[in-house]
Amino acid sequence: MSKFILWVLLILLLGKGEITSVAAAMTTCNALELSSCATAITSSGVPPSPTCCSKLKEQRPCLCQYLKDPNLQRLINSPNAKKVATICGSPFPTC
């Protein structure tokens, strides 16, 4: 029954455009989770690993938060990072 309530809540929030906030609240944001993507992001032509793609999808709700961090911004906002996200089927959210 609790899954049903969660789905109803998500549908209601989706209509209000608050789904990203809920997803981020349900995700533990930890930029270190993206360490498996480091080689693909920093080296042109290196494809992302399945682990990278999985972690990127998990951390997607946190990307806007990471973009606000001056230490992460350059890496997360790089053309290679966007390319990796696209290859993984997890495009960047609109922040």
C-alpha cells in the first residue's frame, strides 16, 4: 500500500514540477559516486563504463547541486561530461 501512496505523491508532484526536488531528496548526493566516470569525462574517446552510467543515473537529481559547487562545476559542466551523460542515456537536467 505504501508504494501506491508514493506513486500518487510522485504523480501529484510531477504536475507541480517538483519531481526533481523529490528525487534529490530520495537520493543520497555524493559526488564521489561519480568517480567511475572520471576517466570517461577527463579523456576524449574513452567510453563510460556500465558502472559509470549506473552511478550517473543515480546521481542525476544531484547534478544541479554539483554545478553550484565551484570545485565540481568545471568537471561536471565540461563538454565530455555532457557527452558521457548522453551516451549513458541520462541527459543533464535543466537547472
